[in-house]
Amino acid sequence: MKLVALSVGLLLASAPFVVRADDLDDALAALKAAEPSKDVAKIKQLAAAAHETAKKWETATPPTEADKENYEARARYALEVDTYSEYALYALALQEPKDAADLTATIEKQNPKSKYLDMPDLLSVLADNALSRKQPDRALSYANRIIAEAGKKVPEGITEADWERSKNTALGRGYWTAGVILAEQQKFKDADRDLRAALPLIKGNNAMLGPALFYLGVANYNLSKMTNNKPRMVEAAKFSEDSAKIQGPYQDQAYKNSLAMKTAADQMR
């Protein structure tokens, strides 16, 4: 998954030399040096060290008036180092999905209000993990958070273009995940809503499109039966037919479903 480009690194690079306390510089340098290794245990340890060092400066007793300006600049720099420690964990979670839950918990422990906890791309990774572990309720919770967060304003430090790309990719995954789970839970009206919203966002991704069309067929078949709605049954057959054209595990059943749905539609007035 593409990592959203954030400006935190640029902020750090532009911090005045005078405010760069040795302990902050050392903690930040050690963390940055470790990042290419993708060593989860090491990066967690160094992020925690940077966080603790930064907190000492952020919460230090204000100095005398003569040193106030330098103190305030140093405190701002400490906050940027602290934020970078969260970013390093977030970035690693996207690169190492199997460790995403652990890394997310680490971010939350450092800062329960971290902006990275609500990033749609991270929530998407967590939703996928929950699905793979057969935890549908947890996956649905993450999917709903993706949908909610995607509607918010662009987070600070992210360009509009990067946010749109990241948001739409994650939003497609969020709607798809929610729709599939809701269909399996036989909540067909909600499943239909979310899967329809997913379609334009997952276009070209057959691994997602095949199941989405399959479950749209199932949802609309059941909704049609509930309301004796022939046009909906015809639409269900079309969704199933389109799913049957996509190679994958749903293909054969989708074809059988499409035939049964066409027969059902013919029998309706």
C-alpha cells in the first residue's frame, strides 16, 4: 500500500540548530537510522526512547524570561520529534501488515489522540488483518471507521492530492469489507448500500470486484423476494452474471445464481 507523504520530516529538518538538544538529536538519529531495517522490535524500542526524551522537553519547567524564547523553540522541536516517533511506527505498520495491530497499539499507548490512529490506510490494513483472522465484527468496526474518517478534512501535513489517493483506496476497501460482512450476516439492505458505494472505487481490482458483484447479487435477490420487486431481481441476475465473468472462487456459484435469478424474475409479475 502506498505510504502517504507527510511533512513531519521536513519540519524536523528545518528546526533551528540552536534548539537541537543532544539527547533529542541522538534519539531522532537512532530512530531514523533503524527505519530501513524494518526491525519491528528495534524500531518500537527507539520510538519509545524518542518519545520519552521528547516528553522531558515538552513538559520541562519553563525557564526564566531571559531563556524563554529558546525554551519555547526547543519545546516545539521536541513535539516534532515526538510526532515523528509516532509516524515511524505508522509507516512500519503499513510496510509490515502482520505487525500492524501491535504497532498500532504502541502508537495508542504513546498518544491515544495520535492523528495516525485514524489514518484510513492504516485502518484498511487492520481491517484486512481482522478478516484474515476470521474476526468479522472487528473487521466491520475498522471498515466503518474508514468510512467515517474518509469524510473528514485533509489532515495537517498531507497534500490534498495524496489524501485523495489514500482516502479513495482505503474507502473502497472499507465499503467492500463492510458490504461483504453485512451480506454474510444477512443484513442485505446495508450490504447493498455499501457494496454499491464500493463499485466505482474498486474498478479494475477483480479480486475485490468479483466478490462485490456476487454479494450484490445475493443481497438484491433477497431484497427482491422480500418486496416482490421484479426490477430488483433482474438487477440481481445482472450482478451475478457480471460476477461470473470474473475468474475466481465466486465464478461458478455466481453463474448458477444468475440462472436461478433469471428464472425467478421470469416468474414474477
